[in-house]
Amino acid sequence: MEAASSKSIHLTPWHLRERTRNFKRDFSKILQSNFFYSFLFLPKQKREAIIDVYRFCRAVDDVVDDIAEDHDDAQARETARMELDTWRVEIDHLYGGNPALPISHKLQTVLDRFPMPKEYFHEMINGCEMDLQRDRYETFDELYQYCYRVASVTGLMCIEIFTYQSPETRNYAVNLGIALQLTNILRDVKEDAGRGRIYLPQEDLRRFNYSENELLQGVVNDRFRAMMKFECDRARHYYQLAAQGLPHVDRPTLTAAKTMGKIYFRLLEQIERVGYDIFTHQVRLHRPERFLIALSEWMKATGRHGDMEAEGQQDREKGR
């Protein structure tokens, strides 16, 4: 796969303003997410393709999120299942060259430029459907399957758009996806519990003698902190696997993925810094911090990081 040069991206206030306007016009929800900062510096064609894939993922996820507050409503669940089946049929139509929905027409253009397996889309739907089928996970192996479907598969889609050369980069996407989703789960323990969902494996709750009732009540004690440290260490392990497994040849084109990894790793560090008390502390990065992470990664990819360091050193020397 031919990699597009990152040096073709230009950074000026005008370009940044136009990119922000396009995001607002095309997909306002993305502005509130970490994806905005990860994709901000992508070349236009890739950026638009990523947004169209994100639209699909968001639309499928919304099918389940729309019934989140009525998780005991059997009729709502059945309606959501039918909608997911409709998406499965639509993906088959898309790959048959006959898409019907506006999102699918956009995806047709994406696939023409950046081909990817149909199974990725079906696996994403399967992952969202798991939220209709269960609200507990007995083992980490079961949770891993969920994380793979809703996060790693998204990463596999994205790297087809970013472009890559080494097959090992697919392992990078899988491991990074697991790390990101585990971080999401740890950050959102309180919110998910409020919806009657516990993603932390039941085997881990038993391991640390921490009960579901304590979790649902937001009890923070030594047993909870020990369990959360265990979960954070597991997430760190997948970040490490991803970092170690990214082939050097593909680093320049995967700047957006590395940016996403850094943003979420900072969130994981925040969870650790507040003593794992995610019940009383809001874990989030402010927009300037996320932007600076994205800018730093982009400058590294384009070789401008060293230039700015050199200019800074010259200024310091002049000031002596």
C-alpha cells in the first residue's frame, strides 16, 4: 500500500479554521470526541474517509445507545435488534454495489479509494449487538471479544485509510483498540453502572472480593483500588504491546492512531492519579491538552519537531 506523505499537510491559522468549520458542518458530534484531535491533521481525502467510517460506527452504536435508559424494555431491545439486522443487509447491499442509505453511499466512495473487508463492518455490528444481549462479562476473554469488535475492528478500518505496508500493523491496530476500549471502560465505570452495566469481568470482582453492590453504590475502598490497579495495568499492557508492535516503516502514516493512543493513555494516567476514584473525579482531558498532543505528534511525523527545538535553542542562546 502506498503511503501518502505527511509533509503535504500545511499548518496555518487559515487551514485550521477551515478544517474546524468542515468538522462542524459535516459531523458536529465528532467535535466533542477525541477523534477530532486525532484526525485534524490528516490529508483531506483521508480525513473525509475517516469521518464517513465514523458516521457508520456512530449510527450503529446509536441504535443501542438509544435504548440505554430503557435497558429492561424487551420491546425496545427487539426493535434495536431489527435495526441492526437492517444495517447488516445494507452492508451486504453496499458490497454488492447497491447501497440504499446516504451513509452507505458515502462509504461506497471510501471503499473505492480504500478497500477493506466486509467482515469489519459486520463485526462492528456484532459488537454493538452484544450490548443488547448482556450487561455482564464473566471472564476477560469474553470482554476481549467485545473490545475487539467495537474498538479493534474500528482500528483495522482506520489503518486501511491511513495506509500501511507491513502486515504486522494489523496487530498494532488490534492491540491499540483493546487498550483504548479498556480505558473507556475504566473511565466510564460510574456511568455504565448507572445504566445497570458492569463491564469489569466478574472473575476480577471475585478476585478482589469487591461486590457488584459496592460498585453500584460507588464504594471506593482498598479492595476497589487494588482491582482498578489490576485493570489499569492490563490496559497498560495492551498499550505496550501496541507500541512495541508498530513497524517502523508505517509510523509516518499512523500519526492519527498514535495521537489517539497518547490521548487515551493520558486518561489512564489520570485515573491512576486520582487514586482510581472515578466515582467522585471527572476523568477527561481539556481541549488545549488534546490539541497539543495532536500537534506534537504531527510535528514529529513531519520532522518539524526537531526544527522547532533547534529554533528554541537558538533563541535561548541569543538571550544569554
